[in-house]
Amino acid sequence: MTDKTIEQEFEDEAILAIAAPPARAELLQEAERLTCGDRNAAYGDPVENHQHIADIFNAITGRDLSAREIALLHQATKIARRWHNPGHRDSYVDGMAYTGIEYKCAVAELDR
């Protein structure tokens, strides 16, 4: 067994860094799989679903929240949960997913 030179070690580390996606990319991919796959199939279109949630909330409270505002509330829930338990991976994945849903709701609002 030969000793590696410093250059070889850096090359090996660079290859590993390229081969393994960063954790943030894995979280984003998981959020995409959930919102475009299982959850989309279970709950339907996210804009329609969040508008439905807004309609129910508004009927109960007399408020006038939009689908986008509901997505923001979901994000606030995830932020509060991350504050309490910063190591809970699911809260980060869901937060990323709700950010994407908020964007889709915002675009739908602008298109109206």
C-alpha cells in the first residue's frame, strides 16, 4: 500500500463531492417526489387544494385568506417545528415543498 500524495487526496475528495449530491439537493429532490408524486395523487392539484383549505378557513373565521397565504401558514408551521427540533429532516423537506406550492399559488394569482 502506498501513501497518497496531498494532490491525490484532494482529487479523491473532489470526486466524492461530485458523486454525492449535497444534502440540500437531496432534500429538494425528496420534496419534489412528495409534492409531484404521492401527495399530488392523494390531495390533487396543490393550488386547488390550498384554495379549498382557504375557503374552509375563511368560512370558519370570516377571514379572506388566499391559497398562497395558506401555503405561507404551512411554512410558518414548519419554521416553528424546526425551531423546536432543528434536526428533524421532514420539517425541512415539507418547508421546501410548501415554498414551491406557494410559488405555484402566486403564479396562479398573477395569471388571474
